Amino acid sequence: QVQLVESGGGLVQAGGSLRLSCAASGRIFSINYMGWYRQAPGKQREVVAAEISDGSTNYADSVKGRFTISRDNSKNTVYLQLNSLKPEDTAVYYCNARVRQTPLSNDYDYWGQGTQVTVSS
């Protein structure tokens, strides 16, 4: 009953920028965490950036100063601004959210299907 849909990926030259979006929909009472992960072929999925409900943010060392996560709670949407892109940023980027569907429900993690980011050298 909860879906996450990523968008905004594409092909960009090194040094360019992209803005990714992830919108959560369905039965949602609250979201206390939203974040971005990425996975390159043959590599482990890694956290890129995350934001909890109080606005605190965390970034992977490899993207600090280049990527910015933001969240619009009224739209249940999280964004990732990717600047100064490098070829090593090439990966499928996934959205993750921790969702409570009703006031008496437990929290569960949901994942989107991913959006491809390709950075050419």
C-alpha cells in the first residue's frame, strides 16, 4: 500500500548536475526517515544521503560538498541534488523511506525501483 517512485536520472557529462526526486504514496500516517542509496554493477549498495524528520542530514564522504538532500514533508517527497558529477557517481540510485501507515502501526522500510544516473568522462 506504500509506493516509492524515483525520477530524474539520466545521462550527464562529468561536472554536470541532476536532481532526483522520490515521491511516497499510499496509506501514510508518518515518515520518519527518507534517504538515498546507490548501487553500481558488481558493487555493494551504499548509503548516499539521508534525512530524518527533524531535518538532520548525513552524507557519504564521497559526495560531501557535491550532493544535497532535501525533503518536502507536505508532499512526502525527498530530493537529491547532484552537482559536480563524476564518472564514479554512475549507479542506480534508490530511495528508501521508513513509513508508519496508521497511528497504531509499526514502522516499515520501503524501497523504490531505482533511477539510473550515468556520468560520462
